Amino acid sequence: MSCGGYETFFPSSLVRTVHDLPRFNRHLESTSSSFNITLAYAEGAVSWPAVAIVLGVVLLLVSLLYLTCCAFRSAPTLQQWYTKRKKPGCGCFPLFLAALLCGGGAGLVFYANQDVDSGINGISSTIMDINSTIVDTETGVVNISRSLQNASGDLSNLAEVWRTASLPDPSLRQQLIDATVTARDQADNAKFQTDSIAITLEGVYDVSTIRTQLNKYDDYRFKGTIGVMCFILLIVLLAFSGIICSSPCMLKLTAFLAIFGLVIGSVASAAFLAITVVGSDLCFSPSKFIRDYVNDESYAPTVRYVLYCGDCPSPYQDDYDQAQLYIYSVSTELAELNAAAVNFSIPDAVALTSQLNRSVNSVKSSLDSIFREEINCTHLNSLYNDLLTSTCGRIIDGTALTLAGGAAVGLFMFFLLLCAQRHWTRLIFNDSYEDDTETSQLLPPSERRGKDYYV
């Protein structure tokens, strides 16, 4: 039976915007942005990250070319070493601004990292709820099956009680035995239906392993992001120290490390852009992809039931209805058998029928509870939407912020490198110094200095 076709989760404006971006393959032909696991989609999805990589490479080459052509001038003369530096003045403002903006980009990544971590924790919590639902349902159904098996055994014992009981009419004995055997057969049928539900549930994937792997890789991501951003902040601190101390050495080290900062920013931008693009495409229509991806007919009804709550029938409904029908028949037979046991004052039969009544009522209540609370489509669909909210909400938003922070780091690292080179040049060469040879205590008077004094 075909059902569904609509989404119960509505994507954010960010997801819709990224999904609407044009995609191109390696032949520069337009491709679809609908998420699927194909090479054609992968080519289109990496088109924007490829642009980020190309821009990063261009900035890196420009930086290296600038350093090669402009940074290494002739060494200062001996006279220039006997001078004192001026204060940096307003010439250091571009360097200061570039360093400040780099620090701001790193701070944005720190903030986004917490946002992504919150989304991962939300996924982990939802996975635990899903796993708890699966385990509780499996346990409940197995316990029901075991109770019905015990009831079948007790009904066999009850039939033996009727055979040995003192009854006024032999035909009545046979009627009671037949009714007991009928109740036992109905209990066996109910057990068969619950076993069918249990077999279906056993095929459900153990999602707790997903949580374990997710937490493992998220720990690497979190610590790696923190480490990389600490390196970026180290470059920023070096730049500030070079400005405050007017140290060419610190600024040279800043420019050298900024090359790696530029590479890190470019790679991070491309990586997080790829995640944002692919995640947005998936989150734009997640139910459609999952429905189309799950082709196994043994799982497809369950998947559709979870995705399209209320529009698709429960795959367990037939087994549940049949089991309840058999349990009702058992309960009806037991009521009559209990009345006969009380009427003819047979203590063993009274005890057995009373115990069976309690057991059957407990089974009926447990089965109703499982279908009302555990595998009810409202509950399952709510867990599914919670999973999407964490994935397509907090994680995608955090990834987009990380992308913005990484792009800012890469771009302003480029300007930081150029400004650091410019500032250390000003500190070393003539335009950054004033001549104090007339007042120096280490040099003879000017009238005694010849043309070739500094040679």
C-alpha cells in the first residue's frame, strides 16, 4: 500500500536558501540539488566548496608572491642601526584591525562550535529515547508472549482438573474440557501474533551503536576545532605583541604563521561549506529521501508509518488486532469456566481460573499500553522530528556560523599577512627611523666624520 508523500518537518530559511543555490558539474552543466547518493549529485554539491578552495589558493599565491617581491629588501646600513625607532603611530591601525577581525572570526567559530555541540547532544539524547522505545517495546512484547505461554500451560492443567473433578453430569465434564482446550488454543494463537510482532522488532537496527560512534567523532571534532582556533588566536596575540613592542621579529613570525592561518581558513571554509550544502539538501526533504532509500519491503512499512504519521497504517496493526481478538476470546471462556468452578465448588479450578483471569487481563493491559504509548505513530513521529530539529536546526545553523567564522579567518589572515609585512618594513627601513647621529654619544662629532666613516 502506497501512502505518504508530504513532509512533517519544515526546513528553516537558511536550509531553503542554501538548497536553492545553483549547482554545476565538472562540465559546468546545471545539476539538481535534490539530495541523493549518486556521483552526479556529489559533483554538484562540491561545486561551491571547490570555489572556496580556488579562492583560498589564489589568496595564498598572492600572499607568497607579495612576500617574495616586497618583503625582502636590501639590509639596512650600519648607520641605520645606530638610530632609534619612532612610535608606530597610526601606521599600525590596518594591522591592528586585521588582527582584531581575525580574532572575531575565531570567536565566532568558538560560539558556533558550542552550537554544533548542542545539536550533537540533542541527537544523542533523541537516539537514546529511540533506543529506549525499541528496547521497552521488545521487552514488553517478549513478556506478553511468555505470559501467554504460561497461560497455555495453566489451561492444560485446568483441563486435567476437569477430568478428575467430581461433576454431576459426564457431558458437562466434556463441555468444560472442550471450553478449556478452546481457550488454550486461543492463547496459543495470541502468542503467535505477539511473536510475529517481536520478530519484526528484532530486525530493527540497534541505534545505540550510532550514538557511540557519533559521540566518538564529535569529541574529535570539538577538540580539533578548539585546537585550531587556539592556533589562530596565537597568531592574533603575536600581531598585537608586535604592534605594542614594535618588534619586526614578532611581525615576521606573525606573517609566517598567517600563511598557515590562511590555509586553515580556506580548508575550513570549504569543508564546512560542503557540510552546509549537503546537509541543507538533505534537510530540505528528508522524508522523501528516506522513503526512497529504504527499498526493503520488510522495513518500508515501518519507515512510512514513522515518517507520515496518521497517513500510513501501522505495520503491527493486523497482528495487534488479531492478538486482542484471541485474548478477548480467552477472557470470555475463562469467565464461564470460573463461574462453573465456583458453582460446582472445585477449589483447584477456582484458583486456576482466577489466576488465569488476572494474567490475561494483565496481558491485555500491557499490549494496549505498548501500542498506545511506545509504537504509537504520534510518539515515533515526534522522536523523528526531534532528530531532524537537532540535525537540520542547531547543527546546520552552527555549521553555517562555523563557515562564516572560517571564511572571516581566512580572508583577514590574508590582510593580516600583508599588513604585518608592511609594518615590519616600516620599522626596519628609513621611513620608520629618525637620524640621531648628531646627538649620539657613541659617535664622534660630525665635523670629524668623513665621507667613508661608516664603510
